[in-house]
Amino acid sequence: MNLYHYASPSTFYPWAGKLIPWFAALALILAAAGLYIGFFVAPTDFQQGEGYRIIFIHVPAAWMSMFIYVVMAFWSAIGLAFNTRQSFVMARALAPTGAMFTFVALWTGALWGKPMWGAWWVWDARLTSELILLFLYVGVMALQAAIDDPRRADRAGALLNLVGVINVPVIYFSVKWWNTLHQGASVSLTRAPSMAQTMLWGMLIMALAAWMYTIAVALARARTLTLERERQSEWVRARLEGQP
Amino acid sequence: MLRFLFTVVRRDVLLAARRRGDWLTAQFFFVIVVSMFPLGIGPEPGMLRTIGPGVVWVAALLASLLSLDRLFADDYRDGSLEQAMLSPCPMALLTLGKAIAHWVINGIPLLLIAPLLGIQFNLPAAALWILVLSLAIGTPILSLLGSIGAALTLGLRGGGALVTLLIMPLYVPALIFGAGAVEGVLSGSGSEAHLSLLGAFLVLSLLLAPWVSAMALKVSVE
């Protein structure tokens, strides 16, 4: 399989078009199943009552907010190393979704924090680094928006992305470094999770749904960006004239 | 190689020495921002002592950002930046030299003013020393990371505000460790841990920042 084949915009565009409905449908089904488990099947938490159910949105959003930044950095590195235009398009297409998930994680965290901690916001390490992550997303998007030449915008954004990715591990390990209000991570790979099985399933299914949603949205955005950038090329003209 | 670095630093410092108004603005900006806080918060000594280290550090971040957008811009406008980029020496040395010059022009005066501002905030003598020491380790980080932002936003509209948006989040560790060191003296828990982490961050940015901002310059100028 030749990867460069898929890196060409004229191959990417129809492929992405075929994949989007599948990922969108998967996202819908998984979100429906996850929300059903989260709100009707999972038992009430004995300490936090019903309020804990916001984790079915909060935790997947927080995971995705960090993960998307790493994926953006991955595409940026690939783009800088192999000089492939489509990698930059992918990195750029992911940024708004990542910022959205970061915002959702902060927002739902505040909603959870008010009844549990008695405060909408505390200056705890994890909250603060999530806020900084939001600033990093905004910074990358603002830089790319300020540059008119797409080639320069891509490269400048990619560099900033790679510099910022140092922040993502700090977020993840800050729980261990600083001992603060935020409860420790409840899911880990090395020991049994400290929550009921159904809660865990609900959360994992919601995380998968968020994943599928991200892929679908990012591909759709990448398609639009590709079309905009390749407007001079032969295949775009043929495709646009072919469709009524 | 070292001569090239030295030449870059010397040229920038000379230019700044001949245009004193430019760099004095940033220094007075620092003093004025710090002096505004007691006026806004109130002259209560205990309160001022608590917020003092943080206020001085945040003002130092702002002052270094204020002078950053001109780091490469003047040379870019008159064409000497492109000439310097054509030289056979590695470009990371050019950006390193620029960052060092920025620190000499903007960082060192901050170190000299900071104790005076610390006295205004009722800091004890031990804390003043640590404040100067933490700024001495921390301000080179600001210049180094800032050079990345200056290179990325070279020649863009709204460059100054954009640099702040890009670079401020990256300054966060320096701010936390720097202000934390002084806080440690005030609370009696010691400052060695914070200063060591600040030093580690300086080494990391010294290793990576000149290289990244050289790549950013290439992207921006080509």
C-alpha cells in the first residue's frame, strides 16, 4: 500500500466523502447507547448522588481535548518532515473540534464542581492546565487565521503546535505532581478501576462516540479545506462541474 | 561560530544603546504596571507582601512581551535579517544571539529595578534576593521562548497582541516556579525546589528555543 497515494488531495477528497457517513452513524449509535447506559442503567453513586452522571460527558471530552492536541502535533510533525500538504490540512481541521472539547470539559467540570466542591472554579493544577490547553488551541487558530498565505500558515501553526505539545503531558501528570483538590484519576491501566462496571462501560462507549464524532467532523472540515485550496486544479473543476 | 554569535549580540545591544527611548519604554512600563497594583488593591502591608512576588513576575512577563514584537521586525524591514540568514553560520546561532541581546537589553535592567519594587511591596531582604535570583534565571526563558513567537508572527498585522496570545501560555511554568520560589521564602518552605525546576526549564528552552525559532524564521521569511 502506498501511503503517498492517499496523501494526494484528489484521492483524499472522494475517500473522505465515503468514510464520513460511516463515522457519523457510528458516533450517533454509540452516543445513544452511551447516554442510555449513563442515565438509565448505571447505578446512583453512593457519595455523589445523581450529579456524578456528568462524567459521561466530562471525562470523554477531557480525554479528547488532550488526545486531539497530540494528534494535531502528530500531523504537524508528519507535514513538516515529509512536506505533505494534506497532513497540515488534517492538523488544521482538528483544531476547532479540540477547542470545542476543551471548552466542554471545562464547562461540565464547573457544573460538576458547584454541587461537589461548592465552587464553580478552583485553581487546581488539572483545571488550570486544561484552561491553558484552551489558550494553546486559541493561539494556534489565531496564528493560522492571521496569516493569509496558506503555506506559511500551515508551517507556522505546525511549529507552534509542536512547541505546545510539551504542555499535554504536564496536564496528564499534574495530578501526580501536585496534590490538590481534584480527585485522582479513577481509570488506570495498571489497577482495577475504582468504579462500577456499568459506569466504566458507559464512559468508554461515550469516549468511543466522541472519537467517531471527531473523525467525521475533522474529515468533513478537511474536505472543505481541500476543496478551497485546490480550487485551481483540474479535478476540482471537473468535480464541481459534474455535480449540478 | 562564537564570533558570529558575539557579533549578533553586540550589534543589537549597540543599536539599543543608540535608541534609548525604545528600551526605556519597556522598563518604565514594568515599573508603572507594578505600581498600579497597590493603587487598585489598597496599601495594606500584609496583603501587598502576599501578592508582591506574583505581581512583579507578571509585570516582568508583560514587559518582555511588549518589546518582543520588534525583535526581528526592524531587521526584517530594512533587509538585514535576510542578509544575516544567508550567512554560512547556523541560523539557530542568529536567533540565540537575538534572544541573548533581548535579555541584555530588557532582562538585566529588570533585575536591577526589581528589588526596589520588592521594597515597595514590603518584601523582607531574604525574599528580595530570591526575587532577583529567580528573575535572573527566569528572564532568559522569557527572551528565548519569546523569540519563537516573534519569529512566527514576523510581518503579520496585529503582531503584538498575537505574540501575547501565542507565548503567554508557554510562560506559565516560568511564572509558577519563579513566583513560587519567592513565595517559598515568605512561607518558610524554602525556594531550592522551585529554583531548580526553573533552572531545568531554562536549560530546556536554551536547547530547543533557538532551533525552533530559526525554523520559524525560515517559514516566515521565505
